[in-house]
Amino acid sequence: MKKNLIFIVAIILWSACSSVKNTQQAINNGNYDKAIDIALNNLKKNKTKKGNQPYVLMLQEAFAKVTTKDLGRINFLKKDKNPESLESIFGLYKTLKNRQEIIKPLLPLPILTKNKNAKFKFNNYDEEIISAKNQLSAFLYTKANKLFKRDTKLGYREAYDELAYLEQINSNFKDVRNLMALAQQRGVDFVFVSMKNETEKVIPKRLEEDLLNFNTYGLNDLWTIYHSKKDANINYDFGLELNLRNIEVSPEQVREKQIIKEKQIVNGFKYLLDDNGNQVKDSLGNKIKVDKLLNIRCEFYQFTQFKAAKVSGQVKYVDLYTKQTVQMYPIKSEFVFEHLYARFDGDKRALEESFLDLLVLKAIAFPTNEEMIFDTGNDLKQQLKSIITRNKFRD
């Protein structure tokens, strides 16, 4: 027990020393915010604990150094006068404020050896934050309007992203929401989806309808909308063609397999006889019974009904403005119908439980070729969805 206590204390001391070392190492490497996080996590548990005094001093040091670093970076960016730096300036001011707000709840933090509190130079950055936000808002708004003038799909999408960020930092600035709606409307790609049957076989109408029902795919997103029926008021950007090129349906097959099972079972009892034919008795004079064994045999016939359908083709992306094929992807699917049943001849007590389950099943009607082809549809849909998800129309 005493050894265990010593071991636990040693582990605690080692952990504490390791944490202090990591905090100082973070400061030495210039990872001031990491050092602040470690120090704060320890001080939140007990800020007046003597063993936590190193964290007070390191927190004070890390805060002073990172504040000087951030303010120096802001001064440099302001002198550079690059409008692209406005976002960085805005972010730095918010970081300066947030860092102070995290430390404030723990104050005061006593330095026990000097009988005084640690010093943190806090500033009010509200005016700087508001000023930076307004400058950044104006810059983003102007940038978005310039992107509108490009009148390209990608330009509208980039404008949308700039406006979305502007809406996030400065809600309802000017007509930003209207511009976002307009950018989305002009940046979206409309894709017309169609299917071609090149197999010289009849494709079930419901399979075609199911494959082209893109409402069930869940693929429409902010920048891509799929239609399987053309809208006369829309100029489609891309075509997605599902070309089915080959359909194979195997003949109906019934495969038979014979299994012979033999077993020795107990079939009643008999009295034990000695070599002279006399009954053997136990120490109490009772006749000794022994199992009467019987060898049994069963011929088990397993039948497998089998039929398979394979559908293959390709998915083609077409740029409807240039009439050029952008990309092609192979697609194939297989559906297998398999049904097992069985019969027996002999003593079925020789069969295991798993064999008995098949004996209650009977032969069933094979699905039609049309049903088999239709049943490949679920897998085709998943493959088509995977192709579209992994391969966008625009980079």
C-alpha cells in the first residue's frame, strides 16, 4: 500500500513538472497562445496553489510577448497599406480582445513570493475592431462588385463567398443579402440528365424513371442543380448522359448437390451382458443398463436456384456550350437471384440443424428478365451518385 502511494505521488509530480516544462518550451518557441492555454487550464483548477506559481509567471510573460507581437504585426500591415491585409488586421484585433477576456475571470493572480499580483496590460480594442470591420466591409463589398463585372460562373461564386463572409462579420451591410441571392442565381450550373439505351434490349420504363429521378439522389447543392426534364426557360450548362451499352441475363439454373450424412444415435437401452451371456449387476444388485446404438443414414439433396443480370455502360459529362465531352466514367452493376431449398431421403435425424432449416423451403418462381434488370437499379444509382460526388463538373 505504501509503495503504491509513493508511486502515485511520483506520477503526479512527474506530470506537473512535464506540464511546466511544456509551457516554458512553448514560450521559448514563440507558441505564446499554446503556453497561455496550458497555464490557464492549470490555474483554473487552483490559482493560489503554491505548485501552480510557475504558471502565473509564465502566463504573465506569454501574454506580454504575444500582445507585443500582434500589435507589431498590425502596425506593419497598416504601413504596408495593402487592402488584402484588412482581414488579417481585423482578425488580430479580435484575437487581442478575446485573449484578454479569457484571462480576466482569473484575476487577480497572486505572486506569492513577492506578495503582489501579476500584471497584465489590458487595452480597449473596441474602436479599432469597429474601424477595421468597417474598412474590411467596404473592401469586400467593392471586391464582390468587381467580381460581378467579370460575368463568369466562377466569378459569381467567388463574389458569393466574399459577400457571405461580409454578412458574417457585418450583418445586413448595404444590399449584401440581395447580392448574395443574385450571385448564387448567376453562379449555379444547371445539368440536364438523360439516359441512352444502346443495348438492343428493352429497358424497363420504371428503371429509367428511377435512375433519372434525381430528387432521390440528394445531389443538388448551392452551385449545381440537376434536371431530368428540360425547362424551356433554362440554359443548361452541362449534360450528364447515362449510356447503357450491354445487358446480360443468365438462363434460369437449378444446381443440385448431394450430401450423405451418417450418425450413430441412441435407440433405447439394453441390459449389459458378460461374456457368458449373463446380466451384469452393480454393487447394489441392480441390472446395469447400456445405450442401444443405431447407425442411421440420410441422403440430403440441396437445390440452388440461380439467375444473374449484368448491366454495364458509361457516364458522360458534356459541356453543352462547346458540345465537347468533358469526361467519361465506366459504370456496371450486377444483381444475383439465389434461392436454396432441399429434400431428403432416409432418416433425417442424421442431419444437423442447419440442414433442417432448408427442408422447410420450397422452390419458388424465378424473377422475370425485366425484374432482374430493374433490380440492378439500386446499385447503379449508388455508383452514379458516387461518380457525381467525386467528380465535379467544374474544378
